[in-house]
Amino acid sequence: MTVTSGDGDNREIPFSVTVTRPDGAEVVIAVAGEIDLTTSEDLKETFEAALEPAPGRLVVDLEGVDFCDSTGLAALVRINDRCGTQGVDLSFLPSPTIRRLASKTGLSTLLPLAGS
């Protein structure tokens, strides 16, 4: 993904999202790189698309995430809320970075983190 900064310079932002549907009842979203103000909107759009129609289970693989700011955490909380509303079984596979942030912010008690 190429992002243009305010001064017109292009820089490469390491970020990718892959969506797979191993079967009709499960969706897996694998996220890698940095989740920040620049990339969190793409992530939110991916989450929204994955829930239409609502699967029985959603797995969000964050093991490849090495940076996440508050907008990224907000996107994770939002998908957690949407899954709860729609009755979707949600599980996050956190990277050490995500696990540490969730612990420091208190989100580890809210988000269904695998291995917790």
C-alpha cells in the first residue's frame, strides 16, 4: 500500500489484509504490518464486508501485526461489538504487540483473545 504524506512524499506502509472462507460458516481475516490512522479504515471496511452475510465464526489473525495505534484498537473493539450484536463467534489471534496493548489498555478483558 502506498500512502502520500502531507508533504507529498510517497512512502510504503507495511500493511496487508487477507480474507479466506475455509467453509461457509467461518471467515478468517489475517492482518499483517501496521494498523494506524492510515490503514485502520481499510481494516474496518474489511471487517464490515466479512460480516455480510454474517458467518457463524470470525477469526481475526493478528499474529503479523507489529504496530497498532488507538485507531486500530478502536477497529478491534468495533468488530467485537458488531459480532456480539450479530451473534457471530469471534476470536482474535494476537501478536505479542496486540496482547501487550490489550493488557495495558484493559481490552484483554473485553476482546476474546486466543490463549488468554
